[in-house]
Amino acid sequence: MFREIGNFILHLRLHYQVLILSGGYLLGGLMAGSMDSGQYWVQFLNVHVLLYGGATAFNSWWDKDEGPIGGLKNPPAMSKWMHPVSIIFMLAGLAWALVIGWWYAAVFAISLALFWLYSTPAARWKGHPLLSMVAIGISTGLNSVLLGVLAAGGEITATVALAALGASLILLSLYPVSQIFQIEEDIRRGDRTFAAVYGLSGVKKFYSVSYFGGLLLLCYALLQFYPVPSIALGVAGAVSGIIIGKIVVKLSGQEEEYSTVMRLKFMASLSFVIFLFISNLIRHDWVSISSLDIYF
């Protein structure tokens, strides 16, 4: 039983949630006009463990992957009890979200519903090349930023929405890349993923448009509040995007490239997360660095 519990924890992919998917939430905290630090970090756990972790385990239950997936090179088999427990995780998170308020809970509920539509055989948006992008882009991209803003005690404005859209496009830019290692398995399962439908060339073209388009929107929105960090992010993001693009262009879809892709996604996302975390530290006085006050 302990081994099964360990397998379930692996399927939560907590390192993936915190180090790769937390950028949007941190961006929301940065753009919030106020900061309730205690509430913000408590809800960070709610979003990334109960919502994202539960949704990831829920998806793993239906996929029953045997090959490499995002954050797990060799996914362990899932037991029957893991399906209801993954749902309990997400519903517990929704109940917890109600403590913050109806708007926050509504955004949380939309993400939960999209995760369900993405994975369940009753809808299986994951099997549609465009609906899958909508589900992931909104649930883990756009809504992640909005949840961060609301958890901090801020308000959703047009500028926040623009930044959230930019962050979503950046997140989505590498999403189909991990699918190229599952094309045969997805086709056998009947899933028409983006990579399965548009192939390697489509994945590579989408990366260029989505990444640089998203970076432009994000930096423009951030520029309205914090000019220096926005410029720094734009320069670093452009350089990183070019380097990543050169690696993506060379991919052929062989399984031995999986580790390279995962390292690529990890380093790119981790750099974004670290940048936003440090920016939050300074902006919200989580650490006092008076000499850098000019930046914020």
C-alpha cells in the first residue's frame, strides 16, 4: 500500500507543478495592487497541489501512459483507488477556494471543469488538437495568473488580462513539444493531439508564433507597471526563446530526445519562476532591498 501511495504522489508531479507551472500564479502576485501574503501562499499550495496535482493524477488515470510524459520518464501503474482520490483532491481545493470569495472560486471551478473536459472519455478534449490547447491555455495559463491576482487581494483589470494571455501563449508554446514522444501511443488511443495532427513541422512553427507573440504581450502589459523588469524580461526572454527555438528545430521525435526536451522546459520555466519570485520579493517587501526600489 505504501508503494501505491508513493506512486500516487509521483503522479501528482509536484516538482512539475511548482517549478514549471507556478509562473502564472507568481505573475498574478506581481501584478496585484495589494498583497495578502499569508492568504497568497496558502492558496499557492491549494492551486498547485490540490488543483493541478489532482488534475494531473486524474489525467494519468485515463491515459494509462507507459512511455515518457511531462515530468515522468517512466510513469508507474495507477491503482483503482487513485481515480476517486484525484477527484477528491480537486473538489477539496474548490471548497477551500470558496473561503477566498466567489470570484476566486469561480475561476478555480472553471479550471477544474476544463481539466475534467480535457481528460475524461465523456468529452476528451485532449484528443482534439485545438480544444486541448484551449483547455491547457486557460486552466494552467490564463486562470493561473487570475488566481494569483485574486489570492493576493488584487483586482482583475484589462492589463492583467493581457499579461495573462501573454503568459498563456508562452506556456502553450512548448506544450505540443512533449507530445511528439507520444504520437504513436496517442493515435492508438484515438487521441488527435496537436502533435499527432500537425506533425513535427506544425509543432515547431507553433512554438515560434506562440512564444514570441506571448512574450510581446506580456512585456507590453508589464511595461505599464514596472518598466525595468519588463525590459529585462523582454531581453532575457528573447535570447532564451532563440536558444530554445534552435533546439526545437533539431528535434526528430526520438525517445532519446525526451530528456533534452524535459531539461529544456524545466530550465526555461524555472528561470521564469525565479525571475517572478525575486520580483515579488522586492515589490511586496518580502525582503528589504532599498537600493532596488527604483525598479518597482
